Amino acid sequence: MNNTASNPVLLQAFGVEKRYDKFMALGGVDLQVRANTVHSVIGPNGAGKTTLFHMLTGTKSVSAGRIAFDGHDVTQEPDHRRVQRGMARSFQVTSLFLTLSVQENLRLAAQGVAPLHALNCWSPPTGARAQQQTVEHVLARLGLERFAHTPAGSLSHGQQRRLEVGMALAARPKAIFLDEPTSGMGIDDLEDMKQLIQGLKQEHTVVLIEHNMNIVMDISDTITVMQQGRVLAEGVPNDIRSDARVRTAYLGNMITGGKA
């Protein structure tokens, strides 16, 4: 890993809490994500990883605490406003327009940053509305050029997962949040996704939830480990790999490979 400690901080969470009646899903999370890094959030089911993503991206509101992104307090801003500030997210469950072509999925994602301009249903998209340059750039990043006119529903599962990452990229984000992007993938697709994610930090900041520890350890600059809605440990991969608390609480011998 390159030394990223001097990279500017892009995203911060200060004492973020999320309560559902008496249940505390997040119990005061502090997080600091530096620009142009891959920052992974790991932990078993129920640790609060996806809830934290909801808080950071504005999908759900915080119960307490504060979130800052790119120098702005976004704690009370809705998710569409955070997209306009430069956040984009993929989800655990693939959510594509399955009957539309790959390039149409990407075009809609690119237009979605400014939805008022996108909602012109009276004429086909031309010129700037077609977002052709963005679509072509993302297709090349995904390695899906030859599938540009293929319906998304006809792609393999691994290709669909890559397309979903591409839809987040089409929004031209500063930070991209990926929630288990390798979920359900076969071995042949894992390396392609790994290389794709690792390459994203050249232009973006990546916040990643991932259960595949081989991938996490190989591509992360920083790893935050969560337990029962709180941060248990944080550091570079080597520190997390050797942290006795992490081994005891989560991973045991699986920190060196496989899934947590």
C-alpha cells in the first residue's frame, strides 16, 4: 500500500448513533476517511456496517452525531443532495434496469445527478443529455464495451455486479460506497472486481463493506472493524490482521483468508 496518511480527509463521522426504539444499532461511531483511498468496513452480520452506510449516504437519518463530507455538514441532508455533493452508492442486492441495455443503465445513472434535466420524456436523449462521454468512459473502466447494447438482465451475475459499480461511477462521484460488491460471485469474477475496485482510488475515494477477507486485506488502505454497532479497531491491513481483539471477536484464523 502507498502511504496515504497525508491524504486530505474527505468524510468524517462524529459520534453517529442510530436507534430503533430501544435498540441501539449504532452506538456512537467515529470515522475518518481520507481521499483517494480504499477504506473497508468489516465485521459479522449485525455489526452495524450497512446501517453506518445508510447514515453516511443519507438513506436514513441519524439519531445523534454529525457527518461531514468534503468540508460540508451533511448530517441533515437527504440522499439526493449528498449525491449532488459527490457521494454514490451500490447496494448488497443488485438493482439494475434489467430490460434496458448496459449503456442505457449507465446513461440514466449519469443523468440522475441532475434529475430535473433527466426527466424530459418527450424526445430521445441527444447531445449533453445523452451523457455519451461519461457512458463510454465507464464502459471502458468496466471492460463491458462489447456488451453496451446488451440488456442488463442478460449479463452474468459477475457482470451485473460490475455494472452496478459502473452506475455509481456514472454519477462522477468523489466517494463511492460499495456494499458487498463481490456477493454471490464465482472465483473467475472475483479478480476482475478486485482490480476494478483497487483502480477506483486513482480518481475516487472508496468506502467498502466486504466479507471476502482476501480482497479486503489486499486492496484496503485502512480497515475499520465494527462490533455490535461500535468501532472495535481501525488501522492498516497488517495491524488488523495481527490484532488479538479482532481475532477473538470476529475472525479467528479466518483473517488470513476466506470469508468472515
